[in-house]
Amino acid sequence: MNNPVYQTVIIGGGFTGLFTALHLAHENYPRSVILIDKDERFCFKPLLYEYFDGEMDSFQVVPRFSELLKGSGVIFVQDTVQSIDLHQREVKLVSGNSYNYSNLVLALGSVTGYHQVDGAREYAFPFWTQEDAIALDRHLRDCLQKAVQTEDSEQRRKLLTVVIVGGGASGVEMAATLADFLPHWYSALGGNSAEIRVVLLNHGKEILDGDINNPLREIAERELNKRTVPIEIIVEAEATTISLNSIQYKHNEQIETLATHTTIWTAGTSINPLIKDLPIPKEHRDHHDRPLVTPTMQLLDFPEVFAGGDCAAVQDNSLPPTAQVAYQQGANIAQNLKAIALGEELKPVKVNIRGTLLKLGVNNSAANLFNVFEVTGEPGHLIRQGTYLTLLPTPIHDFKATTEWVDEEIFHHHLSPQDVGKKVVQAVEIVSAGVVGILAARKLLKMLGEEEKSK
């Protein structure tokens, strides 16, 4: 290509894309950086449940890109990508604008996958964005208001029945959250909270099957049953048809029907159409049709293009589609982009899976730390909150909050961990780095100490 434009274009402002941009700014990357996303706001998806149930505010969970990138030098463009021409190194936008690049970062993530279930796209509520959370919130409040006003018991039962399709981490977290706060909402309106019904439909034989959170399955099943209203789990149930007032599913070779005004879809994802349309041969894609990338996160056929997060698969290295993987990949992509600009050697990306975190209701979570030990209840909740709070992307002047750093001196200055809960405190020290981790660890230590005294 003659007279190339020396600028990096990042498509998608999720974890991989945003953290690539922030790290490039922090590392004083010598080239222009353009971040393109169709939305005005970044969505911190793991905390979308906290935004949904009112535990956290919008400025924490869905901050504006303009605020996050303020003073960074990164140019944010709110627009929808129409096409990507890898041969001409050009990104075309719906607005009619286009951008050429010397390097491209594909960070488009995945999209909700409805798996050709009749009516799913039209009648089921996805839970992927701020708009999804707002729409579901309004719908549920409307259902509860109508239920408390109707004397028709059958109609009230429909209004108070919520069905979640998909028993992966998202479905489990949604079910647990709803089973805790819907009864409180309904009681506040004068209704009988015992009438709330939360049903979790799972295609497989057990929830969290094949998920990175599978080691927490027994804990999750136990906690789901302990929510404000126990959650009904129906396994080996395949959703077949969703309508405005019901869902049909196949179970034990029979078609069953559940009457409900609310079906929530958490049954998996599909590849982004823009990624699917790229001129990448089938042999350079995985079984989910995602393009394969080298250990340095470059496309096999187009080394000037990097890809990470949900929309790519690293060769010979299976990684879960989680936030901790995506933001680490973003940091490493930024390092390799800077290496290219400076003529230095690229380094393979190293992702450190530090454990899994699963929300199991209001102020309740489970944490599986390094596959060594598990923490549940409020201590698990503190670890989850502390971990995610340290990862919240912030404006560039406070960038340390988005990086992986552990201040041993401060931690040990403020804490003298004793034997009780020592492993938990050490885990918080590692997983929840910095001041937020310290505060969480201090409270954990106090709680655990009190538990030990009460024995």
C-alpha cells in the first residue's frame, strides 16, 4: 500500500478495545489512536446486575467514553461500522465516514445468539447493555404493578412468573438477582412476595456445564435454593417457542408450556456479523467461526490486524470469554502495537486466570480463587466487588486503577493477617489489588475473626 496512514484504529469499546486504547495512551504510544463504538457509553458487563438492582450507579457501571478517554489523546468516534476491508486497510462507517489504518484492533465482542428459536428475538429480553437493563427494569415494574391490581389469579400468576433461558453464569446470576429483589419490590407495592416465581431453564443436565464457573456449581445450586424465593431449576429443557405470554420447551420428549409475561434470554452468544464476513478462510477459524490469532494476538493472514476478547481465538490456547481475559489481552495488544511502532520484538500474550467470580444474589457471591479454595456469602461478595472495582476503567490521569499492581508495602503496613482467614486475605491481596483490595481485606479479616470467636 502506498503512503500508508500511520494510525491505529480500534473497533469496539468493550474490555479489549477500551483497555488497548487506555494502555496505548498510558504508554505514550507515538501514533494516533481512534476508538470506534456504536454506543456513547462503555458497559462494564460483569457489574450490569449491580446497576440493574440498584447496588451501583450508572457512572460506575456505564460511564461515557468521552469521560474515560478525557485527556488521553485517544479520538473517540461514536458510529456503527458498516464494513471492514482488510485488503485496503479501510474501515467504513454507516455515517459515510471511513478510516484507513496502519494497524487495526478487532474488539467487537460477540452478539446475543438466539439459536433460531421461534420468537426469541421478538419476545425474549436480552441482558447485554444498559438499554437492555433499563428495558427489563421497566417491564418488570410494570408487571408487578399490574399484578397487584388484578383480581384474576391466573393473570397474576403470569405477571409474577419470570423465566430465564440458559443455565450458564449469566442465567444463574440473573436468576439469583431477580429472586432476591423482585419479592422486595412486590412487597413494597402491597403484594404477597411468596407469589413471585423464578424459573431457570437449562438445556444441559446441570447448570454451569462447560463454564469456567463449573467448580462453583454445587455452591450455586445451594445458594439459588436459599434466595428470598427459591429458584425452580428445570434441566434438560430445550426452549422451542417464545411468545408474548408463554414459553414452550421440550422436556423428556414432551412439549411443555409455561405461562409467563417475562422471558429473559441468557442462552449463549454468536459471532459478530462483521467478524463472520471477514475474508478469513475456514481453516483459520475455530469451531465457533472466530478467527484464529497468533500468540501475539495477530490474524494469521493479516499480521497488521490484532484481535482479542470474544471475537477471536488464540491458536492452541483455549481461553474463556471473560472480562479478566479480555482486559489482559487489551494490555498486551497495546504493548505489541508499541513494539511495532518502535521496531521492537513482539511478545506472546500471557493471560493469568486468577479465579472465577459468580454473583448469587444481592450482597452474595461465590469466588473460586486459583482453583484452590472457595469463598461464599458476604466474603465472596466483597472479593467480587473489590476485584471488579479495581478493574473499572478510569480517566487517564488515574490510570493505575486499571492496571495490575499490588502494593505489598501498603497492604502489610495496614494489615497483620493472622491464621484465621489468612488464605482469603492473601487472595484479596492478589486478586483485588490496591487500596480497594486492602479495604475489602480488612473487612474480611474482621468478619472472619468474629466468626472464629463465635465458635
